[in-house]
Amino acid sequence: MAPAFVRRWRDGPVSAPGRHGGRHTESVRELTEHLRAAGAEVEGPVPAPGAAAAVVELAAAAPHGAVALGAGEHRLEALGVPEALRAAGRELVRPEAADHPARLAAAAVGLTGAELAVAETGSLVLAAGPGRPRLVHLLPDRHVCVVEVSAVRPTLAEALAEIDPRSASAWQFVSGPSRTSDLEMRAVLGVHGPLSLAVLLVG
């Protein structure tokens, strides 16, 4: 039998109570559990005024190198994250910079904001396109992702129902740090993406 989340995706979204009741609280807890089980660090939820300081702390785990900004930059700006990083002495790499590719390759941290998150699969949904390069969360050794708790959806079907495929050139579902197994089934981190993933829940 197909896993429950596959059956729900195939059969379509189910009706659900409001997102700010007990079901939503349970979804945030489930998302946290799945992400941690996959090897991600999860902090929060923290109130919005404390988000910038929390991001600075998470980025400090990779102190040597720039912080590259990617998908969801407008959300990060609204929380005051870039300003806080600059105040902490971190160099920022923005997508519009002329030398962005070269500087991104040397960045220590890729910082993104998630469009949505899926509780039942422990996935972060990131949009890529002009000004939102997907390499921001793939090239640096550390990926820090900010997720608003209001963006957490209980099921994959509910998340997919909200995604407009025309609004981005690509959509990525991130469910932990990069993990690859060789022929002997030994898991190796960081081969095709970041060595570490840190998620900050805000709200």
C-alpha cells in the first residue's frame, strides 16, 4: 500500500479545520520531528522580533565566509535579517550582484525563506527563478532556512494545492541536509548539497 501522504496527494486535498487551531500546532510539531529525524537542526518557534538575532546565531555555526541570500529574501528583509547579519560583521552575497556566481561558490552559508512547509514529509518548499537562484541552498556547506509557522501545511496535498507552477521556474522540496548512500549503503553527507541544514520557525 502507498504511504499515507502519497494516497492523500493522489486523492486530493481533504477538508481541514483552521490552521491556527490544535491541528496546526500538531503540524508544526510533526514538521519539527521529521526534520530532526532527517538530521536537520530546528529552532523555535520564536516571535518575529527575535528572528534576526536567531538567524545570526545559526549562521555563526559557519563563521568563516559570506552569507548568500536566496529564495524568500523579501521575508528575510521584513524580519530585519540582512541588517542584523551586517551588524554582526557578516558579508552578504545578494543575487543581483554582478559577481554573484563567484562569490556564491565561496559562501559559507546559504540563507533562504520557505514558501511553504509540509508537516507529514518534513519538507521545506523553496521557489527558484530570476533573483532566487537555487544554488544558494545547494553550494554552501550550511543552509539556514526561515519558516513562518503560518506557512506549515499538514499534508503534501494541501501544499501542492497552493503552489502555482507558473510563479517560479522550479520548486524544490528540501527534507534535510544532503544525504547520499554508496553501493555499501553507507550514508555520506554533503555530496550533492549542504552538510548541515538549520531551520528557524518564526511566529
